Amino acid sequence: MHVVRSIVQSQHLKHLKLLKRLKLSEYMTPSTTEQVQNFSSDATSFTESSQNSPRSPSRTYQQPNNAGPNEQLYILTIKTDEDLQNAMNDLRRRYFPPQINRTDAHLTLFHALAESKLKIEIYDALEKVASNTAKYEIAATKPFKLSKGIAIGIPSTHGGSMCRKLHSDLQTPWNEFLSQQDRALINAHYTIMNKVDDREKIDNAFEEVTKDWHPVYGTAIGLTLWKYFPQGWEWSKDFLFEGA
């Protein structure tokens, strides 16, 4: 009897934790979400991990559903105008640990798309979404701390809502083969520092970033698909927005 009761209580506790996570996810800030999950939501978990495989890290949360054991993975990001991109690149180069900084600054929509789905499901959906989406204003407005670094948030009023809509529109046709991470909600942001254990270093960098901070405005002009490699990302294809 005690064993049965223990099992029921354990299952009930797991159910409550799941419900709590689902409800809280709608209201979490990017900083809170990243601290709770304890790994970056901008795909730097690929390039900044110690993994040597061309596919995803070993965490089940990040593995695409039904992907082969050695399948090539792709990452999907928002493509912006050069001024905004260059401004975020400068910040990332300044504050990101150089030994693991293998990519430019980026706004990630999907972290792990399997190559086997590329030419039919993925390309078709991207072409459709891009053709129906107009260019939109996007702004990096507010620095915030991560558990091991710093990010610049994209607010709902300046592109954040559109990033979430794009993510949602693509989740629908891709849902059956997405990783758990890519099925979750997103809060678009640029990570300019990560994987730093020294809290004092993070605090000093954050003070430096915020001291004379001014929002950086730009335009989202499309989507970019990147081929993932441990040593960095390789450009694969752009899908430019063509909507009115």
C-alpha cells in the first residue's frame, strides 16, 4: 500500500511540475527562461559545448525527433539589415569568450533542423512563410543578465511579437520532427556573452554595457538557414521577406 501511494504521489508531483512549467513559460522574460532551462536558447549551445559531432548535443531536450544518429543539423535565424547586425557583432566580439566565439551575433528561431527534412518540409514552409511576410522593424533595446552571460532583448513592441509569430507559423508544419527545445516558446534576443563562470566579470561587463546604452534599431529582412559544424556555422540559404 505504501509503495502504491509513493508511486501515485511521485506521478502527481511530476504532473504538477509540468503544468507549472507550461503556465510560467507564457510570462517568463528571456533571462528567466534561460536561467530555468540552464542552456542558451540562441543555439550557442551547439558551438559553445564540448561536442565534436556534426549533430546536436547529447541532451534529449535539444535532439530533433526521428533524426538519424549522425544526421547533419541546420539552424534557422532572423536575417536583419547590416547596421543592426554589425552593431550586435561588435558587442559579441567584445564580450564573448574568444576561444568559443565561432559565430556572429544571431537571433535564433530554430536550433536543430534535420537535413532529411530539408528539401521538402523545411524548404517548402520557409518559402511560403517568407513570401507572405513583409519586412518589419526590429530593435535590440534592453541588456539583461543570463546565468553565465549577457543578452540584448527584442521587445514585443519592436519585433519580438513578429519573431514569435514566425516561430509559431513554422512550428505547425514541422512539429512532428522538432526537438523539445524547438517546440517551446521563444523570446528573441542576441547573446553577447555566455559560458562565463566568473560572476564579477559578468557584473563588470554588464555595468559597462548598460552605462551608456542606447537601443539599436533595424529591420528584419528575411530568414537564414545555417549548416551546423562544431567549429562554426556555414551559410546555407536565405529566404527574403517578400510580403506587402
